[in-house]
Amino acid sequence: MIKYLTVFFVSMVPLIELRGAIPFAYGFKAADPSFNLLLAYILIAIGNMIPVPIIYFFARKVLEWGKDKPVIGGFFTFCLEKGEKGGKKLQEKAGRGLFVALLLFVGIPLPGTGAWTGTLAASILDMDFKSSILAVICGIALAGIIIGVLCTLGLGAFIGVTA
């Protein structure tokens, strides 16, 4: 049970997310053949999605609130400006394909991408909630497939450390 909880909670950690949790699951499977990878994948996907609505509805508000506060203000302002600049750039390039751009942003497992960052970008871009959530869910599925294939090929530890 502790192994399943581990992958569930690791998938919630920003920057690590699913890209780090899946290699953990493959490691647990290698050490214990009775470890159920399908159950682990389901828990990882759920764990990765739990923060998404919270980020969508509250992260921008928290950043707006904190941008003029001492100590944190500079960082919060930086995050807002960076998010708005990046979001506008993505929107200009993607045009009407913003849904696909968000899906690929979340789904291609590179450092700095994922459900947390993608959801924050969707919030800053004022994408509607349903489209944002659907794009993030599809992106998580794509990332899960990519990382699963890489783990099957024996590259999971490398991806888990660098992603």
C-alpha cells in the first residue's frame, strides 16, 4: 500500500509530477513483481490531476494578491509577467489551435512543462475551464504513454531524474 501512496503523492509534486512518478512505479514493479502497474498508472493520473482545478481557479489570484507584498512581491510579479508573456506568445503562435498547443505542452515531457505549468498558463490566458481541463487530461495521458515507453526501454531512471 505504501508504494501506491508513494507514486500517488509523487505525481502531485510540481516539476516532478507524472514524469517522476512513473519511473518510481517501474522501479517498484522491478523489485516486487506483484506490484500492479495499471493501478499505479491510474493513481498517478489522478494524483497529477488533483491540483489542476485548484491551480486554474486560484494560482493567478494568489499571484495577483502577492505581487505588491514585501519579500514575495518580486517573485510573484516575475511569475505573472513571465506567464503572461509566454501565454501571449503561445497564443500568437497557436492561434485557434490553443487547445492542441496546451495538450502538447503538458504531454511532451520536458523540464518545466506539465500539468502545473500548463494549467497556470491556461489560467493566465483565460482559456475556458472545460477546454483547459480536457487539454491537460489528454496531455497527461500522452506524457504517461511517452514515459511508460521510455521506462519499458530502460530509460526511466534518466527521465525521472531530468524531468
